[in-house]
Amino acid sequence: MPAYKEEYDEAVEDGVNFMFLTNPEEFHQDGTIIARVMTLGEPDEKVADVQWQRMTRSR
């Protein structure tokens, strides 16, 4: 989601935890979230490859 730098800075001041390159896949009733964490691959002449890693996170 796009935002101005000032909006981002205010959110960080308010305690928001940003998880960049992360795509949530499952939300469980116990607060557990299953997400894919992306890492950028080496760029080529077409497009940068994206590699995926599965992650579990609880509140």
C-alpha cells in the first residue's frame, strides 16, 4: 500500500510493525498467521526473480 514518508513515520511512531515483502496466506483463530516472506533475486534483463520462504508468526 503506498504512503507518503510522513505517514510512514507517524505509523512507526505509533508502534506499527511493517513487514515488507511479506504476503499473508492464512489467519487462524488463535492469532497465528502463516505468511510467505519474499526475497528479491538477482535482477536480469527482464524482471527480478522472487524467491519464497514460508513463515509462521503469532501475536
